[in-house]
Amino acid sequence: MTGGAGEGAGKPDFSERFRTDFETLLKWRRDVRRFREEKLPEGMLDHLLELADLAPSVGNSQPWRIVKVESAGKRSEIVSTFEAENEAAARTYDSDKALLYRQLKLAGLKEAPVHLAVFSDEDPEQGHGLGRMTMPETLAYSTVSMIHTFWLAARAEGVGVGWVSILDPEKVTRILQVDAGWRLVAYLCVGYPEEEHVDPELERARWQARTPLASRLLHR
């Protein structure tokens, strides 16, 4: 993937303090589901999106397409879609796991002041197809890279992000009336967290603990 900013910039010299702070940022990124209704300062969201747009992308295609969902009516439809899919998901678990599932807070759709629907253009003209002939999914991977860049930039400003995946992509596409060639990658809730935790909420709720990297690292 290619990308980056600045022309003729010299090699950066990242201090030990910066490297330590960056590690802290990664640890405190967290998926936020509990938001204050307080709005973000004027211009902050646009600034965060500009930083996210620095993310690398296959062929420099920048396939991400971002929809600011501001209509109360459309937000209500998204909430209804989430609730239906969430209930369907709960029914796939046995009784004990289903009870625990229903106790989880899996979205901040009603509280978060900002909703962003992030799509990936599946056939963008930009990039001229470079790097994706054999792996077209790299377009979606590029969009995920942008999302993670946005997430880190937001967290550095004390802003939380929650990724809502319990949605029907086709319904969201219809609700938001976007190009049929766009693929929904993420629906993001954005705002100031109601509470701060360094450990994942699913770990605190005893749904799933993190596992050591060694258990997923292979040598060949």
C-alpha cells in the first residue's frame, strides 16, 4: 500500500517520550459504547477525518467513502436495524450465553453525537487498479486502515469511537441511499466517552479475555 504526507520532509526523529506515549495510545484506544451527548468542538471532526485520510491505500486509491449521518430519521432507522439484528444474534446462543449477550452494551447509537457510515468503493477509478487485480479485497483493507488511523487520532484528542457491526449492510446502504457499488465496512459512533477503561469492555463483562500473541504466532 502507498500513502503518506509531506513533500521533501526530512526523516522524523521520534523521541523516547513520544514512543512511550504512542504505546499508551494503543493501549487506551478501546471500543467505546458509552458516550456523553456533548458535541465535539467545531471543526474537530473534520480535522480528525483529514488525519484519517493520510492512511495508506492500495494503489493510492483512497477507496473510503464517509457518510455523516445527521438526519434524526435515518439514525432512527439505523437503530431499528441494529435492534433487529442484535435480537437475531442473541437467539443463536444457548440460554446462559444468550442471557449474558443481552446484558452487553454493544452500541452507543442513541447517545453518540456523531454517526459515521464508512463504505469502500469496490471499483474506484483512482489508483487505476494497481495492486488489487489478484486481491480486490485490499480495497476494504485500505478502508479499515483509514478507520484505525481515525480511531487513533480521535483517541489522542480524548474522543471515543465505537464500531457497530451488528447491522445489515444492505439495509444501511438503502437507508443512506448511497451508490450500490459501495460496500459498508463500518458504522462508527463518535463522541466523548462516559467512562474510561484501559481494558476491553467484553473482558470486563467476562465475555472474552484477550489471549497472548504467542498463541497466534506461527513459525515456518
